[in-house]
Amino acid sequence: MGFKPDLTRRDVTPKAMFLNRRQIMAGAAGLSLTGLIGRQARAQDALEPNSMEEIAGYNNFYEFGTGKEDPAKYAHMLTTSPWSIEVGGMVDKPGNYSLDDILSGVDIEERIYRFRCVEAWSMVIPWNGFELNQLLDQVGVQSRAKYVAFETAYRPDEMPGVRFPVVEWPYVEGLRLDEAMHPLTIMATGIYGETIPNQNGAPIRLVVPWKYGFKSIKSIVKITLTDQEPPTTWNKANPREYGFYSNVNPNVDHPRWSQATERVIGGGIFAARKETQMFNGYEEQVASLYDGMDLSENF
Ligand code: MTE
């Protein structure tokens, strides 16, 4: 598909280098990063990433069960190689692309993002991944396209949780095209410079840091460009509680609990709750996407 062959999966930053670079960055305020992302990285310097144990031990991945520890127990059953993504809909170059093909044409970098779950807890995760806009540019998005729809693998033999109709399978999500093209939106393939653990969405998952965690769909097998707002799993399950946008917003409570504060995972049970920030702290970068929209209507 014309991906430039200069970077491969092996280029994810090794852990030691990553830690070293982070220390340098903390001192030099975003050294090698530029513009938007440079400012973002500096804003995140104050954040201490959670440990790999926390990140890979407390998960939502209902295909492997609804308990927070189920994904760590059962996600090893998922075969993640070979892997391919079917890209279709309003694109110039539809096709079934192997993950290796996709990765050979994108720039893998590290992004330390705050992650805010709709259940009012949060973590900080050092992802390795690439901007989704790189993939979309490669397949040629047609001008009629307005949205991007995503779909997770559905494999009853490898996913013990799909026996239970807790949500409709396969898990699906969607973004408006401008959200998908935003440089903060990444496809992640690693954490701490290591291959992404299966329970975190191996081999490739979406990460949208200004939205509640459930928008960040895991183990993606299908991406479709469309002119219609795509259905999303949690909106289908409970439209009163989960809207299409799902932007982190301390002023719009979930019908059953407050979104004003969050419990920081790893902070200990007696740690003070932290105030939730508008757009999860990424307001400067993304607020303009929603100019003129009533965010309590479009929640
Ligand atoms: N993707 C799929 N396919 N299935 C899921 O159950 N859970 C979502 C999201 N992506 C989910 C999913 C929810 S509710 C959250 S909070 C995040 O994944 C959790 O991501 P993490 O386990 O990497 O922290």
C-alpha cells in the first residue's frame, strides 16, 4: 500500500532507553519533540507512569470476562500473530492489510498519556504507537467520509467472555473523522517499549486520551470510513449513560455517579481523589474540535 519501509515493529523504544529519555526530557522540557506534542509531553512530565504490573493487572476487556483481573488471566488465549486489519468503506485503497505492512509505513513513538476510565479511576500509561492519521493518509480517505468505525476481533474459541451477552459482540467504536485525524489519537502496539500485553489490546488498539477509556477499542480487526455516525458498543448497551462523544468532562456526571473526581490507581486506598480535568487535561489541544457544541447534549 505504499508504506515507507523504514520503521518496523522492532523500533519500539527499549525500556531502558525509554526511561533514560524520559529523565532527559524532564530536564530539557521536551527536547526532541515539537509543537503540539512537545507542549503535551511537557504537560505530562509531572505525571509518574503507573507500573507495568498495574497497567497489565487491572483491565476492562469484556471479551475475557467482566472482572478487572479476568483479562490478565485469560487474554493469553488470543492469537495475536499473524494479524491483519480490514480497511474499507470510503477509502481509495481498501484491503486486508497485515500488521507488518501497516507498521512498516508509520513512525512509532512514545506517548505518555493520562487514561481516565468512565468508572472514575485513572492511570498514566507510556504507550508506543503511531498517529492514526498516518494510517488513514496511506489508505486515502475520500472526501465524503465523516466518521471512522472500528471493530474488535470476535473469536469465541479464544475469548471466553463472548459466551455472555454482557454487551453485543463484536465490540465496536467510532470517532468523527477530525477526532481520528487529531495528532493525539494513536494506534498503540506497545507499553514501556515492550509488545503490548494481550489484556491491554494486543496486537493493536486505539488510544484517544481526551475520551473515557471505553472509546479506546482493543485488538482491532476492522476499520471502516463512513458518512454515518457509527454505532458504538456502550451507546447501544445504554444510550442514556453513554453517548457517542464520551469526552472526559467533570461537569457532566454519569447518571449514576459523579465525574468530578477520580481515584488514581496505584495511589493507595487512602490517597486523596484527584480532580478530573476537562478533556482529561488535553483541553488546549482538543477543545476547538467541539466549538459551538453543547457538551451536555453531546456527551
Ligand atoms: N475494547 C474491547 N474490545 N473490549 C472491551 O471490553 N473495554 C474498554 C476499552 N476497550 C474494552 C475495550 C474500557 S471500558 C476501558 S476502561 C479500556 O479499554 C481499558 O483499557 P486498559 O485495560 O488498557 O486500561
